[in-house]
Amino acid sequence: MRQKKLYVLLAALVAGVGGLNATAALADESADAIARYREMIADGNPSELVAAQGEQLWKTKRGPKNASLEKCDLGLGPGVVKGASAQLPRYFKDTGRVQDLETRLMTCMQTLQGIDPKAFVDGKWNKGEMENMEALVAFIVTESNGHKISIDMSNPQMKKMYELGKMAFYHRSGPMDFACTTCHGAEGKRIRLQDLPDLRTQAGAAAGWGTWPAYRVSSGEFWTMQHRLNDCYRQQRTAEPIYGSDVTIALSVYLAATAKGGTVLTPGLKR
Amino acid sequence: MKKISIIVAAMAFSSGAFAAGEDLHAAFQTMMDTSFKTTGIADKYRMKQLDFQRICSAEKEPSKKVMEAIEAEQLKTIRYPADGKYFGDWKKGEKIATSGKGLTWTDKTRFDNGGGCYNCHQLSHKEIAYGTIGPSLQDYGKTRGNGNDVVKYTWGKIYNAKAFNACSNMPRNGDAEILTEEQMKHLMAFLFDPESPVNKK
């Protein structure tokens, strides 16, 4: 029943967006439709369905080792999920690496369940084992909703990743000479009708980092942070970042550190 | 004596900072080399930077002198239409300005790209879905006329924006072979033709 209601709302929204054209009045109307839609689902984000699957998965014995993820340490101790993603990425002693939520989950799935990380690195969004990753992420980030963005920068590895992430943020390359800064390096800009946060500032980074992962209404998909960054690079016309690669973690450290003190509002809800 | 020790201290400091910077630079190169892969038409080679891309990747804009040197180099890349004709069909130009497709790893071909102009610029009086990263180009021809200088400048700007602003956000549509000469002529007509909705309300 609930699902049916969501579909009706989605259809109404798509119709509203589809109406976007010529006049400013229509644009306002569409913006209103989006605002109304956001209001209507404020306590019923479609991510809830994905998160519920994720919670089940977390507790389910899976993989060659037939184990659940209930002993997975996301940084606050084995099995602690509440508030964990608000403090990621972080340096993990056991792997000797800085990890974001998704690479940490890959470690847990490999060590506890025996699931090969290749399933994700070579995987496809919203398919197979990756779909499980997305559900787990939806569950975990829901448990940090309302928490403060607060990553532990005390380890030298974190400081190094911050510097590398910042360099990546400004790195221009590819046939269009773009960098992250092309779209996210100035205040008050937009691309077509889409507002662009200035990710160099605390407020901008909090608005960006703090609202991903998110449910994307236009595609009807739940997107993890890795997926978000991947599509940023696609639109920059660079080569494709490898899932869980250092550049994605470095950028995440740069964004989360810049966003420090902002509020986590995950899962977000996007156009 | 005191003076010497200050100089020595300054040298020690600068070499230390230099070494740390070198390490970070090497670590960055390793990270970029290992973090990307070739997918479809988007070759891993795309992560290698051209000189001006590297110089324009700092937090601060380079000095005026460096910028001017880049602009002089980029100016040499511009090819003006061999037949001397700058204007195509504004209706086709409008379609090219509206399309943002092309050159991603999900595109099948590296040809047949859009100009993506509306991502950053206001153009037609009738289109409200425009970005604001670049300046508004509404009434472009109406306010500038169609004198030889402005026509030639505009062609050059579309062909290679870096010839006029070294670290411009705008892609080098001609030089990087994003658009064909014919497509750029259509865009010129879209900007200058009095009948184009850029100039006509």
C-alpha cells in the first residue's frame, strides 16, 4: 500500500518535472511541485525501503563463511551502527588504511563473510552484489541521520588523504579541461536549473557531503557516495574512477573535513 | 653572524617544505595513476594533464605573466573557417547549445557531441533552464553588432576559450575537437542572427 502511494507521488513529480519549459511561471510551478513532493514524503523517503532491506542483510548469514555483518567494526566498535557513518572516512588500524563506508564494508564482507571485493570493484550499479552494498549503505547512513559530521583527523594518514583529496578537487584534465572546481568552486552558481554547492566552503560541503548517499527521483535509484563521485567524474569527461580507489576516499576525506560540524541528513532526496 | 643564521634557517625551512611537497606530489601521481581505468571511449590517458591544465589546477590563479604566456600559446591553435563563412543555421545552433551530451564513458562515439552551452550560459529569451557558471549571452548579437572584430573574437572564444582567459572554465570546443567547424558555425548563427531567439523576444 505504502509502496503504491510512493509510485503515485513519483508519477506526479515526474509529470511536474516533465512540464518544465518556456516560462518562468512554469519553472516556479515545477519547483513548487518538487517542494510539495519533498514535504509529502518527508517522513516517507523511498530510501526507507532500501534501508529496510539493508538492515535485514546486516543480520543475515551470507557468503562462503555463512556469517552476518553484526561483528563488523565501522569505527565505533564491532556491531555499532548508530552514528558510525557521520564519522567516516577514518583510519583503521586493522587494515592500515583510510577507508570510507563502502571500502570498510568491503573489508567486513571479505573478512567476516568471505565475499570477494572483486564483486564490487568489477560490479555494476544496482546489480548483483552491488545492490546488496547499496542496501547496507542505505541502512547504515539512516542510522547517522541528524548526527554531526565529525571525522577524526588526528592520524597522519588522514591529513595526507585530505591534502591529496584537495589536490584531486582542483585537478583539471580530460577533453573538457574540467575539475571538481569547475562546478563546485564558486558561490551561488547553478548548472541549468540545478543549484551547485560551493564545496570549498563549510556550508557548501555540509550541504553536499551531508545529503549523500541519496535517493534519486529522476532515476528511481538509491545512490551511494561512490556512485555520486563516479558520476561527477563521468560528467567531467575524465577516465572512470575505480570503485573504492584512493582518489574517491581522498575526495571524501576532503569533503567531510571541510563539512565538519554540519548535520548529516542521510539518506538525502535528490532530483 | 645573526644574519647568517637566519639565512641558514630559512634555507633549511624551505628545503624541508620542498621535500614534503615533493613527497606529496609523488603520492598524488601514484594515486591518480592507480585510481582510474579506461571505460568505453574514456581512455585512462585522459588523466594526464596538458601544461596549462596543470598550471590551472592550483587553488590560486597563476600570475598575470604566466596567464598571458598560456593565452599566447592557445591563440595559435585557433583555425578560422577556410571558406571565410562564419554563420550556419541558428535553428541547428540552438539544438547544439541545448544538448549536453558527448565524450563521457557511457557515450558510444567520441563524435556527434553537444555544445552544452545552456549548462553555463543564458541564451534564448525563451529558455529558462540555463546555468550561471558563465556570463549571460542573451541579446549577444543585438548588443554587439556583427562587425568583423566581434565575429572573429567570438569564433576564437568558442574554438579555444583559453586563448582569451588561460584558466577559463569553458572547454576548447574546436581545439579539443568537441565540436566540428560546421557545428560552431551553427552556434555563431544562434548567437548573431537577428531572428535567433537569443536576439529576438
